[in-house]
Amino acid sequence: MAAKHVNPTRMELTRLKKKRVTAVRGHKLLKDKRDELMRQYLDLVRENMEVRKRVEAGIRSANKNFVIAKAGMSEAALNTALMAPKQEVSLEAGEKNVMSVDIPTFEYKKRTADENDIYSYGFAFTSSDLDGAVKSLADILPDMIRLAEIEKACQLMAAEIEKTRRRVNALEHVIIPETEE
């Protein structure tokens, strides 16, 4: 790569030295940011794998129970049993800033007359498998919300890691060598 034409004055030399010092300091800071983002990203990926296993197992269990309940009940009875929920769930979304990445946070609240009563139907005309399916879904709700939070955080952090990596490489391979010439 050809060197730029630089005026041979003391002012120009001082300006280039300051530019180089700033570039080196920025390079170090960006490398530190990239390394910390990678560390936090890998922690999130590990947590994502654990939560995903729990959620998939819960959904598999609920699905199996729903299939068995549907086989033992008429479709009209099943639809009637699930028509009116007893609990109301509200979800609040917020943001948390991690290394200049705005990561979503979700908080849910259940509203019900009785905290332990999640069944909106009578037990006389329904299958116990339906009870198990509803209980499985109610149990994995917090994990499902956490999984959504983690996966979005991983997406956003991966994009920020890529941007930071490009900046580090530009400083390391283009800007700093140019100022040294």
C-alpha cells in the first residue's frame, strides 16, 4: 500500500502522532469490549441451551397429554373446556444495557382469584391428561419467556460483536499501519 503524501511540517507530525495514539487507545478499548461481549455471549449461549432443553421437554410432555386427552374426549368438549381461561397473564417488556447493547427484559404477572387454580373447567367431563397438559404449559411459561429473552439477547450481541470485530480489524490493519508510515 502506497504511503499518503504528508506535508513535512512539525504541526503535521504532531497531528499524526496524536492520531496514532488515539487509534492505539481506541483499538485497545474496542478489543476489550469485544472480549467482554464474547464472554457474556458464550454465557448466554450456555444458558440458552439449558433453558431450551427444559422448554422442549415441557412442550413435548404437554403435547403428548393433549393428544391423549383429545383422543379420549370429543373435540367440542375439549374446545369448551379450554374456552375461558381462569388466569390472566400480563407481560411487561423493558431494556437492559449491556456493553452498549440494549437487551430486552420481560417480566410477567399472573392475575387469578386462586394462585393454585389454573384449570378453567370442571373435572367431571374432562380427562386427567388434559389437566397434565395444562399444568405442563403453566409450569414452562416462565422458561418460555426467559428463552425468548435470551435468544433475542444472543442475536443482538452477535450483531454487536461483528460490528466491534470489524472496527478492531480496521484499526489494526488499516488505520494504525497508515499512521506509522
